[in-house]
Amino acid sequence: MIFIAIILGCIVGALIGVNMPMISYTYSGYLAIAIIAALDTVFGGIASTLKKNFDLKIFVSGFFGNAILAILLTYLGQKLNVDIYLAAIVVFVGRMFNNLGIIRRYYIEKFSEKKKDTKKEEQEQVENSEEEKQN
Amino acid sequence: MKKFKIKADVTVVTIVVFLVCIVLVSVMLMQFRTVEQTDITAIENMRESELRTALAEWKNRYEDMNKQLEDVNARITEYRKNIEDNEVAADLIEEELQESNLLVGKTDVYGEGVTVTLNNGDMGVQAYDLIDLVNELRYAGAEAISINGIRVLPMTYIVDMGEYTYIMVDLQRLEAPYVVKAIGDKEELTRVLNLDGSGFVDRAVGIKVSVTAENRVEIPKYNGELDVQYMQEAVQE
């Protein structure tokens, strides 16, 4: 269900993105920061899903809030003549790597456990289904 | 971020994830297209610092060019002035040359004057008659003289060849009648030639002399070469 939603959303988003008008190059910098922030939130969401403490409100507020905050900070940085967007990029990309590390470790552990103990497979599947329910 | 653990409805989560995907992917694609299609070197897309550098550079170049332009303009003005000066000088030289040519006898000339015809009478016309006549014409203010169509110049010589037969002027043999033409004040020339007692007409005894004043006397140019071999211009200091 949720994977179908993701795929459909990607397709619809791609269609909309292709047909959207181009934005001015001046504002593309802000947009890039916003995209980085949004991606960070998405990875954070995936990681928290794996940790089983995913919260929709936090996810949505982080998705939009972080993007808007990043844009505002970049704007402020330009007004102050300080490259604040660099700090935002460092923080967001650092957290992205962090979350990616969590995701990676989770799946590697799962995979190795599967190989080690085929008996635990059932249990893991139960866990997976629980996760999906939670999602 | 992960403090609360609230079990959300699966449908709501699905819808939200769907919307989030739409927003994220569309914005990303938009950004991709923008970055891909924007010409970074175009002046509208340059950053402020780059623009500043470029502006300073162009300003410098503009100033350099301006300077060069001024230099070139100044040079053009100078050349123009030179040309004008040269033209003035050339005009002056041309005028002078024409005057010199007139005086020296290198051009055909015309003007009011007299025609004196000498013919053999009781005696033949001799060289000194002609010399005397030329001399007297010059005294009377003649500007150009010719004898039988030969221009008389400062170095022209007139000599007898044989007895009363013919006269040589500038290596050309002449025979009577001798037609001497002179350009000058015709009245003055006539008056001097006809002076009682001392005029040429009275002094020429034994030859026929006729003097006619004319409004238009034509004298041809000197036909020979004018070579200067020995004299040089003395520079006055």
C-alpha cells in the first residue's frame, strides 16, 4: 500500500515537475537548500520507521518546516553576507549520512541474521509486518 | 523528532507520503531542469561577485579603449593639420614655380606689347642692331622678348655669321626680316623706341624699322634645354 503510494507519488510528481515552468536561476539556490532539507527529513523518516518510532506529525512538520527554515536561513545569510547555506548543507548532509548509516546497518544486520539463523526468519517477518502496520 | 509514538492511521500516512513524494519529486525535477538549462556564463545568471569582477574588468578595458581612441583621434588631427600645411606649401610652391617659369621663359606667354620688324635697307641688319634693340626693349620694361619666334633668355646670344647674310640666335640661323616681339607696356615701349634722336628708330640708319603696338602679342616658350652646370645656390647666413 505504502509502496504503491510512493511510486504513484513519484510518477505524478515527475509529470508535474516536467510540466512546471522553469524558475529563475537566482532562486534555484534557495530551492536546492530546500530540497536537501526535505531529503534529510525523508531519510530521517525512513530511519525512524526502521527504529519503529515514526511520527507522521513530526515527519510532515520536519519536511516543510526544515525546507522553509533552510530557505529563510539562506536568505538571511545573503542579507548578512554570510554563507549560512553552507552550514545548512553540512548539517543536513551530515544527518543524511547518519540516517543512511542507520538504515544500512539495520538491513545488514537483518540480512546476516537471516543467513545465520533461518529459524528467526519467521519472527523477523512478523516484525516486518508489524512495521508495515505501524506505517 | 522521535519523542512521540503515536499510531497513525495507515490511510492518512499513505496519503501524506503520496503528497510528500509529489512535492519532493516535482520540486527536484524543476530544480534539475533549471540547473541543466541555465547558461551559467550568461550575465543574468552570474553571481554578484562575478558580476563585480567582470564589471571592473570591462570598465578597465573601456578606459583603455577610450585612451586609445583619444590617442588615435589626436594623431588623426595632427595628420590632417600636416596635410593642410603640405597643401598650403604645395600651393605656394606651385605658384612660385609658375611665376618662375613665366620669368625664365619656359611657358608660352601673351600680353600687350609691340612688334618691331627689321628689314634690310641700304645696309643689312647686323647682330648689334638686334642686340641694341633687345637692350632698349629691356630698358623700356619688356618682360618677354622673342626674335622670329625664338625666345630671348638671359643666356641668349646674338652673333653675326658671315657678311650681312644671316644672324645666329641660340644656334639657330635667322634671316631678314627680323620680327622682334616684346611684351610690356605698349605705350612705354613705343615711346622709348621712338625717342627723338636717341630712340632705336632714329638710330637705326640704313635699315627699315617698323614699330607696331599691339594689344595681344604672343611669345612662345624657349624650346631648348636649360642646363645649369657651374652655378650653385649660395646659402645666405
